[in-house]
Amino acid sequence: MPLQLIATGGTISSTGGLGHLEARLGAQDLLATLGGGTTGGDVRTLDLTTVVSSALTGADLLRLHRAVRAALDSGVDGVVVTHGTDAMEETAFLLDLLHDDERPVVLTGAQRAADAVGPDGPANLAAALQLAADPAARGCGVLLAFDGEAYAARGVRKVHTVRAGAFAAPGLGPTHRIAAGRVDLLHRPLRAKPRTLPDDVVDLPRVDVVGTHLGADATLFDAALAAGARGVVVQAMGAGNTPPAVTEAVLRACGAGVPVVVCSRVPEGPVAPVYGSGGSALQRGGAVLAGDLSPWQARTLLAVALADEPHDPVRACATAFARP
């Protein structure tokens, strides 16, 4: 039962002491922390990069996607990716959008460095490998395994900066529990039909996230467009409301054919066209409401959609967010 372990860096690979951490350890080093027999089978290793996840780019994520696909094409039963926690929810979601195989892909990482007192990386890696080898993970798409639980890629968020249980899926909960040598399936995630990207797409188009606050004007929104953003995600208040100046900027952009997606800065619950001067006005003007997707996952979906259909960005956006 061969598995593929792909290392990309992050805290799980980092040593050097507090304030001086650098990602240094590769996949073989990480595997060695588990001791003999812990993995339950043959594990192949690949070092894709060794960086903190905040340094990754869209091009890096597409390289990772193709490395995962190549591993599955080679006949492994599942893939585990070690990754920094800061951007793990974005990477997991991108991989899930493009994942068209029943075999599982599992991301994991650590909150404490490899040379810390009581590192959590080895336990997380062992659980991720166990999950990737278990039939209960098949057909669940890309999963994120952390602190004894696993979450579907869509909807997962990092919810704590330092706590060992760093991730949650607001409104959804974990899909699996990994404990005492067993994997329990709690619920099977619903997944949209996987997307495809042409092989010649090597990077993602620029999509910016613009936040809102009391008294916000159009400066940041307009700056995103001036910098070359092909689309904009607005992190709105509440159920999708924006200050008047931001609303006007969104309507201007939509009128000019720029796709705009509206999310909420609230951790749980959907955006909805509730208020006439808020989400309803944005939707009438052509903005797309992103449901309960976080701004960062909405940005990922919009970037993939625009890469797939660059010649009709408005249609690409509408189609992408109309999917379940």
C-alpha cells in the first residue's frame, strides 16, 4: 500500500529556536521522526520546496497540484503533503478544486517547530499517513488532518495562531476523527465537480482581497484594479454589506466587466442579499455572493476560474460560484 509524502516546508520542517525558525527538514527527515513501522507501509518521498507557507505563490500551488497528480499517476494509494499552517486552507482548497481522483490527498503540518519541546508535527504526520491509507478517506477529496481530526478542504479555516488544535470548519465540523489507531468517518463532504486547467497554465491571475471597515472609501478597491487585479474579493461586513463608497466602487467595476465576489468578515454564516443598500445592491449591480466561503477560499476559486476561462471573466466567475 504505497503512499507519497510531499514536503513543502512550514513549521513542521522548521528548526532554529523561537524567533529564528527556518524551514530546513525534507520529507525523509520528517519520516524519520516517526520511527520504524509507524507508517504502516511503503512511503515514497519528494521535496517540492522548503519555505514557510506565507511565501508560496500561485505558481508554487500549481506545481504542487501537478506533483500530486504525478504521484497518483504512478500508482500510489494516497498522498500526504506537509505544509505551513498559515496558508494551508488556501492550498488545500486549490488542490481540492482540481482533484478528480477517488484516492485521498491529505495536508498536515505543525504549530510547534521540529526542535521544540514536545513538537506536534510527528503525531500530525502519523495521523495524516494513517488517514491517507484508510478506505474511509476515499472519495472525500482533499482533507486537512490536524490534532486528531480531519476537515474537508472547502470551509476549513485556521482559527488559532498558536494552539495545537489550529483548524476548524465553522458550520461543518470535522469529517474524520483519527485516534487510538483507528479512523472514524463522521460525515462525507459534498464536493463540486472537479475543475480542470490547461497544462500550459503555470500561474494564477491576480485576484485581490479588499477588506471593509467603518468609514472605508474606495481607495484600496481602486488600488487593486490599478495594480492589475483581474478580479476582486470584497471582505464585507455582516451578511454582505459595504460602506457606500465601497458599494459605488464595486458597481463601477462590475459595470466595466471586472468580476467582484462578496464574502463576509464574519467567521460563520453565508452572505445574503438582505439589505437594499448592502448585499442586495451589490448583487443587482453584478457582484457575486460567495455563500459561506471565506474571502481567501473565494479568492482561490475566482483565480482558478479566471485561469480556466480568461476570455470571459464575468461568465467564469458566475459559473464558478453557481456550483454547489
